[in-house]
Amino acid sequence: METLFFLIISFVAIISAILVVTCKNPINSALSLIMTFFCLATYYVMLDAPFMAAVQVMVYAGAIMVLMVFTIMLLNIRVDASKKHSHKIVFSSIIGFFTFVNLAYVLFKSRVAVPTGPYSADMIKQVGHTELIGKEMFTNFLLPFEITSILLLVAIVGAVILAKKKI
Amino acid sequence: MGIEILGLPMMYYIAMVAKVLVAFVFVLLTVAYATYAERKIIGHMQVRLGPMRTGWHGLLQPIADGVKLFFKEEIIPSQASTFAFLVAPLIALIPAFITFAVIPFGGVIEVAGYKIPLQIAAYYDTAAGQVYDINVGVLYILAMSSLGVYGIVLAGWASNSKYSLMGGLRASAQMISYELAAGLAIISVFMLSGTLSLNKIVALQSGFGGFEWYLFKQPLAAFMFFICSLAEINRTPFDLPEAETELVSGFCTEYSSMKYAMFFMAEYANMVTVCALTATLFLGGWNGPLTAAFPLLGPVYFVAKVYFLMFVCMWIRATLPRYRYDQLMHLGWKVFIPVALVNIVVTGIIGYFI
């Protein structure tokens, strides 16, 4: 049952990921990208990480992509602006081929043996995913969390300075 | 217990399908009759009668409207971006409806020895003896409501008309800013409850004849959440995206027939969602007297609370004039967000000492 579900979601994810790069209209590409994010969120749910799934939809699909769509709309990129560039196709297909070889090698040759930590699926079900993430974030990972928040603060101040004419 | 499919009893599937069907048919009917109720209530508040001709006191009006819209000619503007134009109403409508999957509308009922929690995305674990629902219910609702903005933005852009584009831009700016404020407003509720699961939040508000409601512990948060949600779903007094006097009909100017009806339904479904969420978070959800003895009273109380809040929405619409755009942005960014942040800090300090 879960495998079948996984296959369906993967099918949609791959189709929409292909559409992201093949669509002529940038808005349709953006829509396909949102669909891909949605499929990724579904994977998180299947991996017993509902918090990650919700954040994935909220942050990526709900916030970042809205900004992207906004930008595309306001710039009003013409559909006919995307001409064919043959040398780009050759170059990118070489890169794509090597990436494929690399990924195939990793998939078939490597033994993925993840050390099992204290957080099993049962524990996540009992305590709750959000609670576990919160506890870890504010105890063991407090310093990275604070550094990230300072980084964001700097970015906010920068944005305000850029947007304001008179400071 | 009886037949099992893929490790789950047959009753599980029957109960799931039944819950989905009942909840969605009920929401659809509510949406249809909310349009009628709105016209009737506003009519009476303005000393008019409202719809009177179709059926007894106009009771068949929603059906007549539906039939009319269904048979209208479907127009796709020739300069429109066809794909985006076609999917925009769907993107607006679907998030509005699937939100109901996580809202608990009743306690646990027992049918033929099988316990069913009245919440779509939940199941009763007989071994643990408790209901498990989606752990991040509220985040799920916030995530879905943040997707609704795409429908409106795309509709505005794809129509290739200046009124639509202006409406779409206004709507998206408004929805993004008020989403933030609404999200910040309800954080203080989670600080009190310590969980994001809606089922547990409802359970925490039971007892003491309604005085455990978060409305009394977090009146400011309740007020702000309701107002911000009204702005987020573009209801009056914040319905600038479809300000008739300036923008014809805003983002859905170019739409006709069923696609227009879909936007209309999305608007009312969003209203039902917001009222249901407010009732769940602040008014105790399905809690009420005698729910322990008669579990079927739970849905009745829940529906009563939701309908009361919807009446408040319509009342506001009949009473208040529309905001100006700069006032709206000022209210969102410079009043609600700072007040919500202060509310979080105050809740944290009080919670630390109690």
C-alpha cells in the first residue's frame, strides 16, 4: 500500500519536475515547481516527519514561491524570449549525463547504513514530531539556532536599508 | 474484528468514507446556504426583505443561482494565459475544502463496537485507548490557507486585464501580510496548550462550563486572529481585492459561469474554515454540556458555534465600510504584528511564573 502510494507520488513528482524545465511559460514552470514541493512534503509525511511536511508547504510553496510568482508577473517575461541555444543544450546534457552517472553510482554501489538514533517512529508518535524538534532545537542546537536568527536579523536590516530612500 | 484489508479493519474504511462524505456534503450545503443567509441577513439589517421570489421566503435561491451559473456561457479571454486561467479557480477552491480534514467536529462515537473519532484525519487506537490525529493540525491549516493565494494571484495575472491584475496584486499583498499576523496571533494559544494537535486543544478547553475556553485566557489573540482571518479571506471590511467601485470585480472580473461560481464557493468555504478554526481554537470546539452522555451533541454544538461566528462575519459586512488600502497595510504591519509579538512575550512571562 505504502509502496504503491510512493510510486504514484514519485510519478507526479518526476513529471512536474520535468515540466519545471520544459514549460515555455515561466508561470507554468513555477506552478510545476509548487507541485514538486507538494510531493516532497508528502514524502516527509511518509517518513513520519509531519512538521517538516507542514513547514515545507508553508515556507517553500506558501512563501518563497509566492514571491517568485510575483516577480515573474511583475517583470512580465515574454514567452517568445526563450530562444533555442544549441551550445547550451550540448553543455547541459554533458553535465546532466555526469550527474546521472554519479547518482547511479551512489545508488547502486553505496551501502546506506544510517546509525539509528533514539528517535524511532514509535517515539515520534508518542511524543510528537513538533515537540521533539522544539526540544532539540532549544537545548542541543541552541547556538546554531541563535546564529541563524542573527543572520536573519542582518538580512532584515539589509532589506530595510535597501528599500528605504531616507534612513 | 471481521474482515481486514491491509491490516486495518473494514470498519475503518467505512468510517473514513462516511466521515469524508458527511463532512464535505455538509460544508457544501453550508456554503450554498451561506450565500442565501448573507443576502437575507444583510437585507433585514438594511430594512429590506432580501430574496423572496424563489420558494418560500427565497429558500430555493442558492439552487436557482447554481443552475443559472451552470448554464451561463463560458468565456476565456483570447489574450489570457489559458492553462493558468483554467487552474486558478481550482487552486482557490481545493485548499479551502481540504482544510476540513483536520478540524475535529465531535467526540468519539461508537458504531457496532468500533470507536470512531469525529475528525476526518484521525483514528482511535484501541491498544493505547486514545485518539491519534495529525500532529501538526494547525500548521496544516496555515499551510493550506497560504496556498489559497495562488488561485487569486493566478486568476488576476492570467486574465490579462488591468482590473484583474490590480485585484490579484492587492489580494496577494493583503493575504501574505495578514497570514503572518494571524499566525503570530495564535502562537500564544499553543504556548498555553503545548500542542499543535487540534484534538488535544479541544480536549484542553473542556470543563468549567465554558470558562476553560481560550477566548477567556487569550481574548486579545482571539480578537486579532478573527480580524486577521477576515482580512486573509478578503471579507468585508477588507474586501479591497474586489472593491466594486474601483476594480469592477477584482481578480475574477474576466471569469464567468462555473469558474466564477468556484471563486464564490472558495470565498464562502474559506469563511466556514476560518469560523470553524476560530471555534476550535478559542470557543472550545465541540465542547458543551452533556457531550459525555450524548456524543452526537458534539457536532451540534460545533455547528452552532460556527454558524454564530458566520453570522458575526455577515453582521460585520452589513455594518462596516471598506478600509482604504494604506490603512489596511498600516493595521496589519504596524498594529497587529507588534501587538501579537507583545502578546507572545507576555504569555511567555506569565506562563513561566504560573
